[in-house]
Amino acid sequence: MRNFHFPGRSTVHATNAMVATSHPQASLAAIEVLREGGTAVDAAVAGSALLGVIEPQSTGIGGDCFALIQPRGEGKIVAYNGSGRAPKAANADWYLERKINSVPLTSAHAVSIPGVIDAFATVLRDHGKFGFDRLLQPAIKAAEEGYVVAPRIAFDWKNQFEKLKAGTNTVRYLLPGGQPPVAGDVIRQVELGKTLRAIAKDGRDAFYKGEIAEDMVETLRGIGGLHTLDDFAAHTTEVTTPIGTMYKGYDVWQCPPNGPGVTALLMLNILSRFDLTKYAPVSIERFHLEAEAARIAYMNREMHVASPEHMKINVAEMLEKGFADEYIKKIRMDGMLDLPNVAPPMNPSTIYITVVDKDRNVCSFINSVAHSFGSAIVSNKTGVLFQNRAGGFRIQPGHPNCIEGGKRPLHTIMPGLLTKGGRSTMSYAVMGGQYQPTGQTHLLTNILDYGCDVQEAIDMPRGLHYEGQYQLEDSVPAAIVEGLKKLGHKTTSVVGPLGGAQAIWIDWDKGTLTGGSDPRKDGCALGY
């Protein structure tokens, strides 16, 4: 299948267990847990906690988490919503009275209650063998003894230098010597290590109650936040049922809203009306159809999707084959649809881990601090970097995604799972803010329409139609860029890599696992 111009890397193969993450140290930490007899969920928590230290621009214990878990690869799929809520005192009128029309992304108002620690505790309760006392050790060691900064992480750190200079406690915690670290530098975060030790000893309550919570609330209220100790103590993880659609004979599963997974499912429903195999995998037609599907799906997401109790159209309606027909029927190959331009409030960063263990328990696990380095607010004494996920709310009374006390915002992070006949076939996701629905659709169609293996599918050139611009990677050939312009697309070269993916394919007949990891990140797939 390698008939495109990206050199790619090899797939990774194993029979016992497999993990793929965005950093080799996290992949290794997860594999070590599996070798000790831990489950896929144990391994995912260990790797994710470590990434919260060594990939701080993307994730951390001040962030949020979603997961799809299928016991033994053929049991009931369970969705976990570990996203946080707005403080109870938050409401649109409060902001509008102060002339705040959108949530400032580097303010305390952008910080919803961090959900990741409770999510860790909940998935471990249901599917783990080990506790925080074992699983947080790699993260504690990295924070206290130091870790080496990887190249992609250094790239992101440098790009966020001005944001970090202006943040709250960020110079002290995240700009050692007043400058962003470069690849090869060793970083220590002793205060964060102490916080992780407290959680390892006393569990989730060490984070949501007591001294750590008091410091977080004091920090946020000190810069204008509405947070209270009750907001932290009341946080819970929601255990839900996944949503899905069928594409090319496979069932595709996502977490329900306030997750954004319905966007990818809607894109797949749209593309199922076309025969992509008529066009080359890297072609004007394929990129054009993907963009049109994205424009329709994202527009509908921004109009309708929110925390489910506030949605006026339910997910089942959105996934009916006739939904959005008035737009889909007008898709043409010689020009663009005339659609209203929608501007999602945020375009964040993320980490994703996929693990399959020796018992074929499957864990698709994603977490994030939203934008790169989140809100650029670090708690005074604990070293906890806060996400800015509440920036995903709108301050627009009447809109389903309008900010409200105790409400969860429309998210961007979305773990994926592919099954056939009830059995897991692939655990996967594509990181990268608003790119995620397009990225997952691109990955799946690379495999199911074009016959790519998981690594080839990840390596393929990418594009994202976002806010009226078609952002294209440099690997997209110039002739295709010109062809898209002739169809009316306003193209631009994307700055830096577009997204990052991990995937594990399960071959039940051969008893093998095949892993892929994105060269756009620092990570790798490992198996044994």
C-alpha cells in the first residue's frame, strides 16, 4: 500500500500485550505494569500519570479524561466520562454583567474542576488490579528525580514561551532559568512529586479534599475564580454507554456527549454515501469529500452538542441516516457547499494511550489539559497545572453549550473503538484539538477503504478544514493543494504537525496484536 511519499515506520507486533503512547518512557512504564500482571487499565493509568509529568503541555492531573473499555475484547463496552464541571457559582449572567462575552482562556474562569484523578480511581475500581501506590510511582520518580525533555515536547514548550511568561506561577514551575527547556534538558518538579505522593498514599480524596484542594481553590479564587472546596469535593466520574455507527461492516464506538465523538460518527455516516475507493488515498477528490463531511458535521456539533441534559436534539436523531440530508445531497465534486462558518471556542492539545493486555482487555484512554499548557495557571504550592477546558463553553444564553454552574462543557477529546461481531478489532484515537473527529475519520477510512495497516494509516498526509481554512500538512502534494484551491478551498500550510495518533489492531484468528504510533509525536508502540 505504500504508494504515497511518506517514508513511514514499521508496525509493531506481539502476541501477549501491546501499548502505544506518545512518549517511549510512558510506553515502557505501561509495559512494565503489564509484565507484572497488571490489566490494560492499570497500564493506561501508569502511562497517563507519567505523561502528566513528562508531557506537561498536553496532560496532567489538573486535566480531564475519557475512556472506552471492553473487558476481554468482547464484553460490554463501558464509557467513562472523567470531565469536570463549571463551578456552581458560574452562570452566563455573571459574565455578561462584567462584559465578558467569551471565556478568557488563561483566566481562572477557564478552569473547570479537574476530572482525571477521580477518573483514574473509577476505572481502577472497575477494571484494575493495582492501586495508586504502585501505578503513580513512575510519575513520582520523574517529577522528583527528573526527566529528559523530548524533541516534540521541547518544540511545544518553545511555542508557548510567551503564554508561560505571562501565566500564574508558570515561570517558577515551568520555565527553569526563565527559558523554555530544550531537548535533552533534565527537568524536576518536586512540588508535583509531593502531590502525587499524597495521592498514591491516600487516594482520590487527597486531591479533591484537604490541603491540596485548599491550595487549588485558594490559587483560583486569588485570581478571580468562582471555585469552592465544595465544587472539588462534589466531583464524580460518570459511567455511561457508548454511542456508535456502522461503517464498512464495522461498528465504530465513541463516548457520548459532552464528548464530541458524535462528530466523527456523523462524518462517517456522510462519507458512507460515497465510494472513496474511486479516488486515490492522496487525491483532490478524497481531501475535498473529507472537508465537506467535516464542515457539515462540525457545524451540527457546534449548533447541537453539549452536556446531554441541555441538548435539544438527541444523539440518536443526529445518527439517523437521513440527518443533515439537506446538506449532504448538495455535496458536489466541482465546488464547495455554501455553509455558515462556525468557530469552535478552542483547539487544544491531548495525550492518548491504547492498551490491550494478555487477557485481551481493551482500553482506549485519552486525557488532556485542553490548550497547550492549559490555562497557564499552576496551583501555588502543589505544582498542579490547571486545564482550561471551561473555555469550551459559550457565554450565550439559550445555546445548549452555554456556561452554567455544575455543567460540563462540550469537549474535544475522544477515544475510539472499532468492533466487528461484538469483538474489539482496533483501539485507536487521534490527538490534536479540533482535528480529532477529522483525524479519526481519516485514520479509519485509510484502513477500511484503502487497505492501509495501522502505521500506514497514521503516516498518511493530513488536512483539517477549520474556521474557513483548509490547513494542510507539507506532505500533501502541491498539485492537490492547487486542485483544492480551484474547488474554492482557502488552503494554508499547517504550522507544526497536525495531530498525533496511536492504534492497536487485534487479529483474533492469528492471536496477534499490531501497533502503530505517530511519528508526529515522540512516542512508540511496544509489545511483548
